[in-house]
Amino acid sequence: MGLLSGPHTNLCTFGDRAFSVAAPTLWNLLPSKLCNALSLDSFKKFLKIHLFNKAYSLLVYLSCPVSCV
């Protein structure tokens, strides 16, 4: 998988929030199945599934009593 690299920033507060810095960082965190999608439709499908799974697992974790974890 080809990882993207963004420009180096000196400002930790504002420079790292710029799209040109944040986008490559977030892209590199995506699963390879998502980044290697062959079409836009399959990319959207995999992205929707990925984001749903992340949100659902966080929701289950936050709503679960301490004994579940």
C-alpha cells in the first residue's frame, strides 16, 4: 500500500490541523482493503462499514458496565 506523506509543520497546534497535513495522516490510518478499493462505489461501501464498526464498538464500550470490559 502506498502511504502518503504530508508536509512537515513546526506548529503543533495549528499546523497539524491543516488539510494538507491531516489528510495524509488519516489516509494512512485506513485499512488497506479500503485504500485499495477498485471503484468509488466499493470505496464508499468499505468506508461506511469501517466507520460504522468504529462507532458501534465505541458505543458498546461506553455503554457497557465495568464488568463487561
